[in-house]
Amino acid sequence: MQNDAALFPRRLVSRIEEAMTDTPAILLVGPRQSGKTMLVRQFAGDNMRYITLDDGFMLDIAQHDPASLLRGNENIIIDEVQRAPGLLLAIKKSIDEDRRPGRFLLTGSANLMMLPTVADSLAGRMESLTLLPLSQSEMRQGGLNWLDCVFAGEPPEPRELLLGDALREVVLRGGYPEAVARLALRRLQSWARYYAESILKRDVRELASIEKLDQLPRFFQLLAESAGQLCNYTQIGAPVGINYKTAARYTGFLEQVFLLKRVEAWSRNRMSRVIKTPKMQFMDSGLLAAQLAITLAMLVARPARFGMLLESFVYGEILKHANTAEGGYQVMFYRDHYQREVDFVIENAAGQVVGVEVKAAASLSVKDFDGLKHFAQIAGDAFLQGIVLYDGDAMLPVGEKLLAMPVSSLWS
């Protein structure tokens, strides 16, 4: 695998090119340092000017005279547009006057589409795409989209197996380009901790006025310790002296800057015994590992710790496949009041579902499929496949529509 993260081609490029043929504005959102600037700079040239609102002078213009920033620029790339939300109204006006496709290519390190006013004002005028940190498929030149293959009934065989310590190191590393470029895990985690600290101090402060801002790093730490669990805002907020509503609001801000995501529960309306509370997942396993100061030696000594981290890693990889897939997919989870659960339930636009369980072991037992078997009964005809991803090397059918697959199949 290459060490220079800048050399990895991003799968989202073709999606941007396609959107620019029929849509006036394209908004590329994603966490800081995920590679957005490098990607959009590929589109800069004689016909498209590039500016960044990280530049103080440009930011001042965008905030106080946004129309002048757009005047005379037929096609423009604006990096970090979330720093001047008012600029989006000027862009809307410009598009209403000239609806030619591909006029605006915008990036944002906060998910502006979570703000109702932004989503409403640019409805029908803008397409939003998400660029997450590098996927293992991008890093290892995998050619298949795992989700499209699984839903087509053709689960992919792994092409590059990573097992044991090799898999643990990949999980600890995560996908941020800067982290991938650092060879030593200790140096990687030092960068990741500083990165999270800077996001908490800068980006969250820009999004909203937050009381007890000094408590945010501790609150974020508590969220890390709760990764993969149901959101219990009362329990998480209590140690830092904030109530349920405030904890939920803080979590929303952290979600908006792509540090974590609340995963919704899959359910059918008729099912009264299904847990509806969302589950907390970190977007990047490397960032989570750094926040919890997890080392390779720790993962070997405490397998349960690896299970939590591996689940976060798989979640991130599935999301990255969803962002570049031909089909449209939603990632959820299943759990009922009898504690029967499935780590991830992926649903396509037709309502068909695939259940995915994550196991950090190199061998499996029939019991590892119990949750998937129950879920298959609940989902009925909508159930396409139940998959257990594990730290092994073999594809193993285990009954009707049930399959064990190596985690390494994610980058086939």
C-alpha cells in the first residue's frame, strides 16, 4: 500500500463530474482534513476560480458583501463555505438568475444540509455529496462497491487479506489522509488528539453559542467511551453537569462536524418491542482509538476493546461505500427489548435489507448468527442476506441467506 495519502484517487470525483453536468451548485461536505480541498482543486483552472474562506480577507468579503464575491465569477469553487452561511443566499439569487449547471462547487466542514434554512433555500438548485476520510478500498485500489455487490447477491471475495495484528493496526490507523501518512501509530494518535481538540475549539464554536464550552472536551471523551452503545444523554451528560436536552444538543453539533453519528434503529411500525433509541458511532476508528488512548498491545490483551473499535471501523467503511454506491442505502441497527440485536441493518430504496454483524474473532460459532436469524424472521420477504464479518480468511455459508465473510472483503 502507498504511504503518500495524496496519491490515492477518490471515488467521489466521478460523482462530482456527473453532478456538474446538470446541477447549478454542488456542495461537498465532510470532516476537516478528509481531502476535500485537494479534491476540488482538481476542478480549478481557467474556467473555474478557487477561493477559500480560511483566508481572512476573503472571509470578510463573504460575510459583509457576498454579492461582490460572486460578481464577475461565472464558475467558482468556494472552500469552507460554512464560515459564511449568508453567502448561500447570494448563491441562491445568482442561480435563480442563471441556472447553468456546474457554476458553483462548494465545500464545507460542517454539514450545512442539517440546517433547515439552508436545505430549503437551495432545494432543487444544489446537490450535496459527502467526502469521508479515505476508505480501505481507495487505499488498496479495490475495484468493487461492497454494498452494491451484496445487494446484487454477489458478496465479494477478499482480494487482500489482513488478519490478526495487521487488521488491528489498520483499525487503529483509521482513514484520515494525514493519519495514513504517519508511519508510527504513536505519532498518528498525537495528530488525532490535536485534530479533535481543534475541531472542538474552532468548528463547534463557529456553529453555535455553547455554554460551558470548557466542558466540551470532557463530554466528547464520555461520548467516546460510549461508542457503539445506545444514546443515554442523561448518563453521558451527568459527569459534566449538563442535562438531557443540552447533552443531546451538544451531540448534534458534534454530528454536524462529522466526528460522530447517531445511527437510527430499524423498525416496522407494527413492532412494539423494538428499541427506538439511536446508537452512537464514531465516524473514524483511528480518531476513536486516539481519544481512548488505545494501543496495539491493549487490543491484544483486551479483545472486547477490539470488538468495539472494529465495529466503528466497519461502520465507517460501510458509510464510505454508501456514499459512492450506484444504489441508495441507509445504515441503521436492530435491537429489541429481549436484547436480540444486529450491529448494522442496511436498507436500499426498495425497502430490502441486509443485516451485518461484526465479530473480532478469527473463528465463529453457530450462536454468532442468532441475532441475524431472528432479524430474518422479523424482516420477512425484505430480508436479502445476513452477514457476519470476522477476523478470518474464509467465506462460509451458514444456512439459507446467512454467510460469514472476512472483514477484508470490504476492500475487494
